[in-house]
Amino acid sequence: MKKAVQWIAENHAQRINDLAELVAIPSISTDGEHQREIDACADLVARQMQEAGLQNVDLLRSHGSNPYVYGEWLGAPGKPTVFLYSHYDVQPINYEAKWLSPPWTLTARDGRLYGRGAADDKGAITAHLGAIAGFLKTIGELPVNVKMVVEGEEEIGSKNLDGFFHEHKEKLKSDVIVVCDTDNIEVGTPCITYSLRGIVAVLVEVESATRPVHSGQAGGALADSAIALSVILSRLYGKDGRLPPELEDKAHVRKIDPALRRTIKKLGFDPEKFRRDAGVLPGVQLANRKNVDVRQQTWRLPSANVIALEASSIKHASNQILPKAQAIVSCRIVPDQDPQEVLKNLQELLSKDPPWNVRVNVSPLGAPVKWWITDPKGPAFDAAMKALKAGYGTKPLAIGCGGSIGFVGPLSELFDDAPALLLGIEDPQTNAHAPNESLHEDDFRKLTISLAHLFTNLSKLSDVKAPSSKKEPKTVAEEAPASSSTETPASAETETSRPASE
């Protein structure tokens, strides 16, 4: 362990160079226009796996997917097998003028590493391989067996991932799942995520005519599709922060127990810091419910957002009544919402009673993703908590997350209820998917060291599984003790499951 950590420290600059190589490739998966870059990035990941010491490195595909990069090291008989997941595809560059440095050039500034994909999720690739190399480059062996998969379709919903997992089930099967694609609550505070929201998305299309018509000739007479769409989308707005009943009260949202509220409150929250981190303009109110903590809102309450809106180009606008408008609506869902029921209700909500009887079509956009929650207890979680404390030098926390990683639950089940450890790599200043995405350099180093400790800790376990990882937690420990995550911390409270919303 000492040799591995020393090697990681001495080779930190090389790990940054490796990350810079990855960031330099615009492996954008969302527009279908960067296949050459996708393939080039997969090739680079394969080369970096080989350089770290992984064996049987290969590029695998499933049903015409982008390449999955696979590598393994299975030289620890009798020890647990750890499945490492990350992804090399990235989001496009939006609001390019707001980037303070070239998005495809990893740039160090004020203790952070800036570049598209630096944190989401190429930093995880580099951290995984850094921890692996720390052992293989010094003592020549790992304390555990490792199987590593790096995906190229995460940013487009991992549409082929489930098929890939089932197709290669025996090849991939492992005892523990490790994913570094979630948040730390603050810089320097390591976190394990125990819950994720799901996601349901639809494309809303409104049509009022076959062609645009001069607004002077028909203004006030013809239905305006952009106005009609705006009226329809306004159904998602609630002045008190609540969603319409179709998406909440009638969708079996689990009641948030007062005990869980108290637990979240103990974590502390600075609304002004949140506003600064999120770039909220002065005077603009937050949208969460009155007297509801932002973390409670984002971790355990559903949301609905318009993530794309299109009717006409402002640059090429003319005085015409627009015949067509469209939008993408994305809903985050929580326990105990049923994704298909939410989809059905959302379609009905946005389709009914259209203004001027315009034509409205609401179609699913990708497959709905279910929420996930687990009990952060048991040998594997205990090993992870101790590893994070050793790597960061401070007590880790178990937290919820407002994002979605759809494969975690199904993969855990496929691997016979293997515990899933979701370790934070982002922080409130990361700006994932946005301009000036960045990775905190010192936390990047600490995460790599923590992974090395995790491998060692897991190697000492005869059984890595949690007592009942399929069941939802009876006690949720937002603040878990570093000494033993199997103990109930003083801040943990009982959360009861109720069918009604708050």
C-alpha cells in the first residue's frame, strides 16, 4: 500500500498528462457528428489501460454501439473482483464565449483543471488507472481482481448498455461495483452516494399550419405555435415550487420523513454559496419549495425542466407566424414513482386541451430510467468509508444525489446483488455539462489514493455484500462514521415509507 501511494504521488504530473490527452479529443456523443473522435478516444483509453498494466484489453460493441473499452487483471485468486465503470463520451460545447480557456485543452487555474470531460467523466478513467498502476508499477500485482469498462454512450442515455451487460454477463461478473461519476458535497469532503433520481424525458411538438405566414397578413388570426407551446409548458410551473398533481401527488412520491429533513439539515447549507456556485443572477429566486432545503429538493423530490426549446432562429427571424415549435421536457423522478406511469401522466398533461386546438404530439425521448436507493451499510461500504478517510484525511459522508445513473440498480441485480459504491469526483464548482467544466486537482489526487486504499481494504474481506442490498434502507446515514459504516451514526434518523407526497 505504501509503495502504491508513493508511486501515485510521484507520478501525479503524468496522470494529469494522461487526462489532458483524453480531454483533447472531442468525443461528443450527442450529435452523431463525432464518430471519428469517439473511436479515437476509445483507442486512447485502450492504450492507457495497457500502459497501466491491465490485460486482455479489447474494444467491444453491442448492437452497433460505440466501443466499450474493456481491460482486466485477474491475478488475485480468492480475492474479490471489483468492477470499475466510467465513460469517455462527453457533452458538446455550449455557450462557447463563456469558456475562459479552450475547452479541449486541459488548463490548470486556481487549483482546478478545466476542460470538457475533465470531471465528467474522463477524470474517473485516469483515477482508476492511476490506482491500478500504483500497484502494478511497484509490486507487480493488485490486491484484488479488477474488471474495467469505459463506455462511449453515457451522455446519450446508455441505450445499449443493458444489452451489453447481459451479452457479456459472465465476462463482466464481479463482486463489487465502483463508479466515480457523482458529487462530493464540497471540495475536500469525500462522499458516497446512496440514492439517485430517475429520469423521464419527452419531445413536445406543436404544429398549427403547414408553413409560416406573414404576420401582417394573418397576425391575430392564425394560431401561433410558439405561444401555444409556451402555454402548454406553463403547466409545469407551480408558484409554490410544487409540480402539477399528475407528476407528484398522483405519482406515489414517497413522503419525506421529518427525521430525514433533520438529518439533511445537520449537513449544513449556505444558500448564498449555492447561488454563487450555480451562477444565479441577483434578485432571481430559487425554485424550490418554501421551507424545503435545496438538498432535500434535489435528492428526494421530483422536478420538471425544459432542457431544449426551438421555434425559429432569432438571427434569421422575420415577421412570420411560426407554424411549428418543439421542446424537450426532462423530469427527475424519486422513490416510489413508477417511470412508465410518470411518462403516461406527462404525455396526458402536455397533450390535453391545446390552445386553438393546435396539433400536439408528446413522444418519449429515450427509455425512462428508474430511481435507485440502497442502504449504505455492510462490508463493502465500510471498506469504502475507511478508504476515503485515508485518502482525503477527513470523515466521508453518505449522501443523496439528484442525478441519474440508470444502470446501477440493474447491474447490481445482474451481479447477484453486488454492492454499488458511487464515489464523488465532482463538486459544487465543477460545472459539468456547462462552460468551464473543471476538476479540483487535489481532490483528483486524493480520489486516486482512496481507490488504492479501497482495493486493499476490499482484499481483506471474505464477503463484500451488504446484509440486504436489494431492500431500501431502514436508516439512512447521510453522515456515516469513517470508523464503521455498519454502525448507526448519531445523525441518522428513521425514514418511513409512505405513498403520499409531502
